[in-house]
Amino acid sequence: MQDRIGSKVRLKLRLSVALLLTVGVWGAATDIAAGQNEWPSRPITLLVPYSAGSASDTLARTLIGPIGRKIGQPIIVEDRPGADGMIAGRDAARAEPNGYTQYFGVTTSLSLAYLLQSNLGFDPRKDYAPVSMVGETAYLLVVNSEIGVKSIPELVALARSKPGALNFSSTGEGSIAHLGMLLLAKKLGIEMTHVPYKSTAQSIVDVASGVIQLQLATIAPTIPLYQAGKVRILGIASDHRTPSLPDIPTLQEQGVADFQAKFSMGVFLPAGTPDGVIKLLNEAIREALADSAVQKQYFQQGFEPKASTPAELAQYVDKEIDSYRKIIADNGIKSH
């Protein structure tokens, strides 16, 4: 009799423990879901990898108003320049994955840093939760107006008559503009000398004055000098013409097959951020980029507004890493 009573007591205890565990798990899951549903409940920080007044900073500040209105909380831009944009990138990768620290990153800079910076400290393919692309821009092949070059054939003829005499600038060894010019020189069969600068805004002025003969330059700082007749644009390094300069042909149109030099920007969160947060932010970005005022500001900066799914942004970064890995290897560029 006592054994039967003991068995019943033990069975009731086991059932009670199982019930408590079930309630506890259900309660924890409910708390997590509620936390996601309540996001955001306070202001958000958007890390920008370049200084105030840069294209990245301008584009980020253009988006934060409409996104903030959509999600119901203000977004504060915090510029953290340095290390080719990777100080902000590293801080974002190491932030708490709760949606309150976001990263406005240049995809190509992330890809090149992963390939060239030996002490990067994070992996952009694993340590981020991609949210959406926000826009892309192509480089312009720009020459000094006084060197007498008005077309790709004329550039080739001049370069071949003086091997290595033409100087081209970029924002540093291993930068997009540097690798793009190496690839272009190879396709055209010419030799040029590389002169690194810190930014396009600095180097394009020297192209205009004749200190440097040519470069792949970003659109925004080039247009005023182009309109003043100080530089000539030979073509756009893209697979299509840009709305900012619709009359300028692409380099592909002029016979430079399969050549592009462009970069995209996107919003990233730390890996492990809840899916509900990513989904809501993706929807907010899409709505913001459809706004005519936002689009106008993007076009003025030489960018084409472009949203994506999180998976598409992840695939884009993977593709860039693979393509630049080959260019870097082919040209013997070492990591640092």
C-alpha cells in the first residue's frame, strides 16, 4: 500500500515539474516574442564609417527621417571614421544584437577590408545580419581636359606612346579605384603609374589642375569640375548609364568588355538580431527609398536608390569578395 501511495506521489511530482518546465519555456518564448514586437522602444544609433559631410553621411541622414517615422523612434547618426571605414564596421559587428546599433556600410569597402586587412577583427559574411541595400554608384573615368584625350582610343594611343608616363590617382592601394584602374589598364593593354591619395575630393582637384592625368572618380565631386570644363569624362564604369549623367556612355558601350567599377551601400545589424527586427527595418528602408525627396537627394549625390532583401545583400557581399579576391591575386597586392 505504501509503495502504491509513494508511486502516485512521485508521478504527481514529475507531472508538476513537467508542467512548470513547459510553462517556463512558453513564458520565455512569449517574452522574446513580446520584446521583438515592442522594438524599438528607444532611440537607435546608426554608425556611419566616414566623416560628416561625406556621401555616406549625407545619404544616411537622408534616410533616417522617413525610417524613424515608420518605426516610431528617432535614429541618431554617429560618424566613426577611420581604418578605411572599418572602425565603425568593427563596432557594429560587436554590438548587442538588439536592433539599437545599426551600420551604414559600403559593401565594397567591407569586401576589400576582409581580403586585405589581416587584423580586421570580424568577418562581414558571418558577423552581420544584412538588412537591405540602399543604393549604388559607378565610378567615372576622368581625364585632365588639357591632355588632348577625348575618347578611349585616344587614351590608349597616348599611353602607348609614353609607357608609364601617365599618372592615375586613387584613394589608396587596394581601393576600388586602384583595383579598377589596374583592371582597365590590363584590358586596354597600357601602362600607367599609380599615385595614391586620401580621397577622391582631394585627387580630382589635382586631375583638374594637371598634376594627375586621370583617375576613376566618384560622381558627386566630379560633376562641378566637369561642368566648369576642368576635366573630361570618358565614360562610366558600369553596365548602364547613370541618371546623373545620362549623356555619358558607359565604357562597355565603347568596347571595354565586362568592365565595371562601382560600389553599393547597405544597412547591417549585428549577427543574431531577431528576424522580426530585420523584417521591420527592411520594410522601413524600402518605403524610405520610394520617397521622391529621398530619391532626389540620392541622385544629387550620384547614387541610384536600390533596396534589396537581406539574402540579396548577403549574396552581393559574397560575390564582391570572390571577384576582388581574383583581381588582388592577379596583381600581387599583399594584405596589410
